[in-house]
Amino acid sequence: MALTSCSLLRLQPGSTGSIQRIEGMNPILRRRLADLGVSEGVMIRLKGKGPFMGPITLECNGQLFAIRRKEASMIEVKVS
């Protein structure tokens, strides 16, 4: 079983990964995500992708929330 690393955007709905790195994100938004429990080392599940380049719905620590695709592209996850 090989571990690969990719952008959160490349995951398919229902996939789970461990956040490896968050880079280039606005510090205020990064802090807001940290308040929701999104930080390096945390497991995250992609629940769905909005139509017409809409937001990405995520589940982390039992919470559901959505972020823009621009921010999702800045989150690198490790999937198995």
C-alpha cells in the first residue's frame, strides 16, 4: 500500500486523507480553519464538490464545513 500526496481538490468524494501541509493561505483563513480543527496531521474526509466550480464540503472531527476551491488547492493531503 503506497502513500501518495496530492491536493485536496484531487480527492474523490468519500475519500479520506491526512493533512500534510497547508501553504500559501491567508493567515486569517488559516486561523479560522485551525479553530475548526483543520491543521497538519488531522484526518479529513471530502464529502462533496459543489457544481459549477462551487465549494468543497469537508468533514473534520465530526464537523461539516465548506471551503472555496482556491483554498482547497492549498491543502496537501496524504492518502493511502
